[in-house]
Amino acid sequence: MTEALRTRRSSGLIAMSNDVSGGRPFAPQLLRTSAQEAAERLQLALDSGAVVGTWVWDIVADRLTGDERFARAFGLCPKMCASGMPLKKVTVSIHPDDSVKVYKIIEDALLSGVTYRYEYRVRHMDGDYRWVEASGRIERDINGEPVRSLGILLDINSRRIAEVERDRLNELLRIFTAAVPGVVYAKDLEGRMLVANRGTAQLIGKPPEFFIGKTDLDFLDDKDQARILMETDRRIMQNNVSEQIEERVNLPDGSAAIWLSTKAPMVDDNGKVIGVIGSSVDVTARKKAEEAVRELNQTLEQRIEQAVLEREQVEDALRQSQKMEAVGQLTGGIAHDFNNLLAGISGSLELITKRLSQGRVGDVDRYVSVAQSAVRRAASLTHRLLAFSRRQALSPRVTDVNALIGDMEELIARTVGPEIDIKVVAQPDLWPALIDHAQLESSLLNLCLNARDAMPNGGRIIIETANASLDECVDPDHGVAAGEHLSIRVTDTGSGMSPEVVAKAYEPFFTTKPIGAGTGLGLSMVYGFVRQSGGQIKVESALGQGTSVVMHLPRHTSALAPLDAAPQSVEEPAQRSGETVLVVDDEPSVRMLVTEVITGLGYTCLEASDAQSGLQILKSDARIDLLISDIGLPGGMNGREMADAACEYRPGLPTLFITGYAKTSVLDGCHLRPCTQVLTKPFGLDTLAGRVTGLIGAADLMIRSAR
């Protein structure tokens, strides 16, 4: 390129100034004026320290001379630069990425230009590249051919670094504002948008560029809303304080949104307010959620109570379902036992009848004894079934666990069948426990049924009780509470369980039995009962070695409740004072037996077969000192309802309920009134007589005391 430039045979002058001729013909006066202006600008640049060199390039001779500062800026030898160097040797210091552009600018200036200006990087003597700005002027001869160029070199490195940093910050700002959710903006003192991100498109569906230079009044259709927003901005700028406010904004689709806006004054380096910056986030959904939470909190207590009630109902239904599952498994064995008992009773009665007709009364007592024994065994079995299957709230009480297991032993044996041998090993002086009787009975029966199912070909179940000290019962894996415990261990000689099955044994509905053979709730119900009682349960098993389930229950330090005294025989008084007893029962045989006992005691007896008939008698003027009634009566009114209705006519009337149901089923959560008792069927005649005389006597005593 240098060779090309040197072929241009012409002369001229390069001025160190911008072109102010406007392309007008060359004139000496203009040249002098331009030279003067250039000299003034050069002096100002020199005074400011921005000029880092000057040069003169003889285009015809291709010889460029520069001052010492120019040489240092280009990393050249000052002496060689002062004596002159070809352009190509000078420009070798220009950054490779900029050299092509520089040559292009020089070529264009030589062809048709007068002045030129360009920025590029040049390698200094220290080896670093710095930004400079070269400004020059082309001098031409009378033929218009370029002959000389002179110019100045300005240091613009700081400015270019600042521009790069500015561009970096602007790009960072652009990325930030684009990424920030919601609306981000900056406004000047007049409210004109300086910065707007993509979130502003929510306002009117326009791109961010649309908002630049416009105020809220320019782009919002709702002018009242625009004025409110601008007034808020003015207040923030005037007070020079930041605010966080909620603003209602009407969106293009006609819906209203709530924006949480944070606004702050924008200040310059001197602390002068020059505008406002802010960000806004759509919190409409959050506000609606907060309102919903407030509404929910208003009914929280009620909903919690309802949830607790529902949970208790589900738990109660689950417990009852588990009981019913066990009762279903009892059915076959119990039916067999009852048939045996009925056979003994009916056979004894037939033999009594036959012997009486034959006049052989000596054998009658033996047959009566057999029948009475069968009746007692049937009554005991019936009571245990009713107690086991009844619905009732958990009612823990101090319990002799050995006595409870002893009472259940026959029931368990009949349930598991004759193929299973039952053995009870009870520790003497076993500590008492505070537990619910029905739940412990259910748990024991479930454990025994599980043991039976693990021994399809028969085997042995051992029920052991023992007192356990702290060291003996602590289990770090199950967290048994510290202190004294009593343990109930149920061990079988069955097939055992693998570690994987043991790990899932407590899970509800987990079962290894075939479909339809079990719910998988048995052991989970036992686990729940023991944990609620403050204890812990542990399963010890191995395949082919049987299973042991140990229930640890906390020792209770209170004394056991005294046992009910056995019924005493009642002496029949020789005479009565006209006391009358009303007997209401729909079963004629029961009504006959009760009437016989009452008349045998010397009392007058009235009878009714249903509640309505009994109530009519109670409403009459007849003397009645005691009401004896069954609970389950026909006609739409039961015995308890009849007794409650009778209180209106005969307040304080002593009442004895006789029923074949469990006592807790009769009460159904209600408390007995004073002078009211319950006697479950079947009952002994002496027991009935004692209750009758006791209730009538207590009523007479109260009447005499009142006098």
C-alpha cells in the first residue's frame, strides 16, 4: 500500500484539525484561520496532557517523522523517528486487528479526503497495547495530488476502558432487568422512562423499547391511574425516601391486578435526585391466597375439632372391625361348644322328666347339677363374647394381668382349637398395669390367632408374664421408657418369619395370609394399643424357629381395685307390707321365673309384656315399689326409654334392668340414675332375690330418713 501511495506525484498539506471548510475551494485566508484554530486546539490538548505525539508524513518521499512522545507511543526509537521512517515501519506497531482498518482510512483520505480521524490500538515500548486517536489533514498540490500529511496523537485509553466497562455494565443491566420477574424501570425527573424491562409489556402489551422517553400519561389508557402513579413518583423524589406500596393496575384484558412496588429516588454522584427507580411484582395471587388463609384461620379450630372427631371415629371403626374379624373366627368353635352345652342341658332335662315319671327321684339332683353346670359355662362364654365384641371408649384401669389371662384361657383355647396346646406361665406377684381390659383381651386373642395360623398342623402357644427391671427391658431400637415394666410374651412353635417380614409386621394391612384369610390389621392394632398404653412391642422370630411377641407395659403403682363380693343368699322374710314389683319382659319364661322369685319373697307382682303396657301401669294409681324390666322390648320403646318416661310420674322409682347384653352396651355411655342397677342374663335366683330386696330396702330407708 505504501508503494501505491508513493506513486501519487503531488504536493499538499495535512492539517491537525477537523474539516471546517465544508468542501469549499481552498483560500489563503481560510487556511490561515484553520491553522490558527488548529494551533489553539493543539495547545489546549497539550495543556491537558491528552496529546501523546505529533507527526508529519512526506507522502511523496514516504518518510514519516514524529516527536519523542510519538516514538514512545509507538514503541519506536526516538532518533529514528525524528530522522524519518517509512510508513510501513511505523504502522507495524498497530494492533493486527486494527491495521487493516487504519490502512483503509488512510487510503480513502488520500483519494478524496481532506481530514481524517480514526481510533486504534498501538503497542507501547512496555509491550502493552493502548488506545489512541489519530487526527490529521491531507495537503495537496495545485493538481489535487496529496503531498503531505501532519497530525496529532491523543491518548484515549482511559476513555475506551470506561466505554468497555460502560458497555459491560449496560449489558449486565440488560440481562438483569430481563431476568428479574415483574416490572423494572427507571424514570427521569419528568417521569419519562429511561429503562424498562420485558415485564412492562404486561401494561399494554408493548415491547420495552416502546416505553423509553414516554411518561405514564403517554402509554396508559386509564389517565386517573397514570396520574396516581406519577404523583407517587414525585412524592418519592421530593422526599428523597424509598417506599414499598401496593398499587392497583388495570391490565389490557380488563382484569385488575395488585402490584407490590418498591420505589426509590435515583441520585447522581453528588447525591442530587435525578429520577426514580423501581420494581413491581404482581402479588394478586398471593393476596388472594392470604385472604383465603384468613378465612380458613377463622374456622381453623372448628375444622381441627372435626378432623380429630373423624379420626377418632375411623380409629374406633378400625378397632371394632378388628374385633369383628376375630369374632368371625370364633364362630365355628363357639357354635360347637354351645351345641355341646345345649346337649347337656336338654339331655339332663329329659332324664329328669323320665326319672320323675318312673318315680326314681334319687337321680334327679345329679341331672339338675349337670344342667346347672352347663348353664353356668354357657353364661360365662356368652358374657365374654359380649364383652369382647362391644363398642366402647378406651377406659384404662388398674388391672391384674394374670387374673385377666386366667379368665381368658378357656376362651383362647376354644378359639384356637384342640390342635393347639395352650400353656400359661404366670409370674406370682406380677405388678399391676393401667390398661384397657377390652383392648388387652383383643390384643391377646389376636396374637393367639396369628400364632394358630402359623401352626396349621398344630403346635403349642405359651403365654408368659414377668416383671422386668430397667436393664432387662430397655430396647434402644424401640425406645421403651425407663422404669419398671411387666411383660406379656406370646410364643408359638410355628413356621416363624424372615427378617424382611418382621420389618413390615406392624404395617397396617400387611399380611402373609392368602386373600380373604385376614386383613393384616391384627398386629398393627396390637402395636397401637401397647403404644397408647405407654409401652412397647417387639417381635422376635426366625424362619423355622417360631415367633415370640413381647408386650412391655409400664408398671402401675396404685393398688388393685377390690373384686366384687360374691352374691349372698337372701333370707326370705316371713311377711311383707304390701310392696309391689312391676315386671316387664317380652320373654314369658323369663317373666315367669322372675315372678316366681318375687312372689316367693312375699312381694306382690304385676306383669307386662312390652314397654307400652308397662308404661300404662306406671301411669296408673297402682302401688309400685320396684320396676324390673328387660332392655330390648318390642313395640318401638325399649326398657330404658320406658323407665325414663316413668320418672315423670314416679320420680325416684327403684329400677332393675335385666338384659342379655353386656352392661356397657346397655348404658351406651349414659350413667345410671340413683337406685338403678343392671343384672345380666343368665343370673342366679339368689342374686336376683338379693338385688330385689336390696333396692326395695334402700328405697324404704330413704323414705324413712326423709320423714
